[in-house]
Amino acid sequence: MAAMTKEEIAEYARRLGAAIVGFAPASRWKEMGDLHPDFHPRSIWPGVRTVISICAPSLLPIVETKVSDLYRAQLRELSARRHR
């Protein structure tokens, strides 16, 4: 599979329902020092160079829904969209 550009990744994510797509260098976490090292991207996935952040809309009433249930529902929806 050929490498995708940031623009291609962002467009693909938007087609799947993402409202916002952002990119940051993985080195940012070590430079900023605002997160425990165990949660740095390179601690999770060695060799990573770029972190992709995706924001998807979440419908209310979120305050009445357990986060784990909401996450599973959104993950199922995004997965279904990906396979269409």
C-alpha cells in the first residue's frame, strides 16, 4: 500500500464522519513534557513520526450515556462507514 499524504488522510477521515483532523509530530509530547512518558506516542508505537487526531461529532444526551457505551457505538458506526 502506498503512503498517503496528510491531505488524503484528512479527506478519508472526513468521508468517514470526522469533523476535524489534525497532525502533530510525535516528538511534541517529549518536548512539551505535559504527559507521563508511558503515554507518549513512541512509548505506545516505537518509530511513529506523526500523530493523527480525529474529532467526530457526538450526539447528546452524552451526559446520560456511559462513555464506554458511546465509544463502542461510534466505533461500530465508523467501522460500518469504512466498509461501505
